Amino acid sequence: MNKLIKFLKTTAYVLVTILSICLVAMTMLTALAADASEPTALELEQARIQWIAEHGDLQPNLTEPARQEALVFTATKQKELDNEKGKSRN
């Protein structure tokens, strides 16, 4: 009977150890996969700079009315952002 209990304890210990290692490995791999799929702020900024260098600030195929509308919207939005930024500093 003593040998059976020792065998069961050893088997349980080995199984728990193996399952713990698997859990840690899965957690690490999941964390690495999640980090790899999300671009960093630096990567986003570099992509934005590269796109502007290659294509300019606006799309090249905009009609003149659409281009004017985009410029007006951008200027308006920038003023709003500047005002919010100024309010948050005060």
C-alpha cells in the first residue's frame, strides 16, 4: 500500500509540474504574440512620416473641392486640439 501511495504522489507531482510548465509557456507565447501584433507608437509615427514623404499630406487624387474641404476640416480640427491643449495646461 505504501508503494501505491508513493507512486500516486510521484505521478501527481510530475503531472502538476508538466502542466505548470505548459501553462507558463502558453502565457509567454500569448504575451509575445500580442506584443508582436500591435505596432508601437514609434512604428506608427515612422510609418506616418514615410507615408507623407512618399505621398504628401493629402491624397493625390482629390478633386479641388474635396481638397479645400479637407484643408478647412484639418485647420478647424487643429484649432480645436490646440484650444483643448491650452485649457489642459491652465
